[in-house]
Amino acid sequence: MSISVTPIPKLSDFATPTITIGATASAGTADTVIRSDSTIAGVGLITSVDNTIARYNGTGGQLQGYTSGGPTITDTGQMVSPGQPAFLTELAGGDVSNVTGDGTIYTVLWGVETFDQGANVSGSTFTAPVAGRYLFSTMLSLQQAASGHTSGVLRINAGGVTFRKDFNPYNERNTGDDVGATTLTVLCDMAADDTALVTVQVSGGAKAVDIIGATYSFFSGFLAA
């Protein structure tokens, strides 16, 4: 007795095999196996940017691209994320004169945006576009510190929390009454629409302390996680 068995055809048995990936997921019982040496071309996503990383839509059940700002990976492995918030701001032009010294808390108004990826900085304030952990760093250089100016506080106010660094402006000045650069760096939680800004306060004398401009004073930050 002989038994005839009809083999199950493979895609390669057809002249022009085609796999169509739909825009939405649908229920089914068939499995499609793609060999490791197979090539799929012409899979359309909602982006035409070369090297963009696809993402999974858990609601629709399909891969999709980005409307803008999608991360890309080069052929040699470098990843670029143009949609990730990041900024560097500096003081515009010259020094800002007589902002503190008598206990005044001065909110630094940054006039130059060296870069503002995502356009989240306005004047003195960075506004978080999404919730996450942000790394902020600032440096201020002061001048005209007199003998009474022995109390200084540099602050980053971010996400409703105030981070501070205390210093003695008079003790840290040089022979020209310039105070050495004071820095502060923090990693903090931010909710969407939380803000971050920098303030400086010097006490003990007249309101005669200046902030040195240009690259001697800056504020920067980015979404770290």
C-alpha cells in the first residue's frame, strides 16, 4: 500500500512571493516564518527618514515611525535623538550690573540660547515637555564683591524643589574683586510642565554685585532618563 503526501508549498515555490504587512493588526491563526537570510523590502511606516528607529504601538499592534524628531542610528552605531530636550543658555553680551549684594534674590535672565533642542527655554525658565529625570548644571561668575559680602547662595529651582550651594563671595574673590566661578549640578525629577531656573543671592553689603556675562555664566540641562 502506498500513501501519497502533498507537500506544503513554500513562499519560494511561487514566482513572485509577496508578504503584505497591514497598517493594523487583525486576528488569525497562521504563522509566517522568515529565515535568517531573508530580505524584506518596502515595508511602509509613517516616516521616510533614513535610519529611524521604529517603535511598537501596543494599542494598534503594529510598528510605526514618528511624526517628527525620531531617534536615528547610523550604520556605524551612533544614536542621535533630535526630539530629546536639551539646552545651553548664556548671558547676552556684557555683564549684568548691581543685581544683588544687599540680600536681593536675583533670577538670572539668560539672553543667548546657544542651543535649545525642543524650544523649551524662554527667558530665565526651562519648562519640561515630558515627565522624567533631568540633569541641570549652572555656573555663575560674579564681580564687585566688597568686604561685607560674605554670604552667597546659588540656587537651581527645579520641579518645585530648591537646590542650593552656599559660598563666601568676598573670600573667593581675586585681586580684581572677581569672584571665582560658582557651580551647581543636580539630577532631579520633573513632571511635564514643571519649570527650572537659576537664582543668586549675595548679602552683607550694598547692591553692587555684578554677574559676569558671555561664557563665564551659563545654564544647561537635558532629559537624562
